Amino acid sequence: MSEHHTILGGKVHVYKRSNSSSWQCASYLAGKNRRTTTKEDSLSKAKEFAED
């Protein structure tokens, strides 16, 4: 099962897929869904990456 966390007032989602060790982040910006990997294993570092 994957883990999900919401940051920045619900504007950014940080999640980890069940088959991956890295956290992903996603946001809806300028009319498009944007997703990328944070390449981080640590949730706190992944959140910092996503906030930037």
C-alpha cells in the first residue's frame, strides 16, 4: 500500500508507491498535473524538495 501526505495547504501531494523506495511529488499548476520523483528515501527530505 502507498503512503500519502499533503503539504502547502493541499497544493502539493507527496507519496510513496508500494513498489518504490523513493518519494514522489505531484501538484496541479497552470492547468496541468505535474509529477516528479524526489529521489529521496526520507519523508522530511522529500517534503523539503517538494516545497522548493
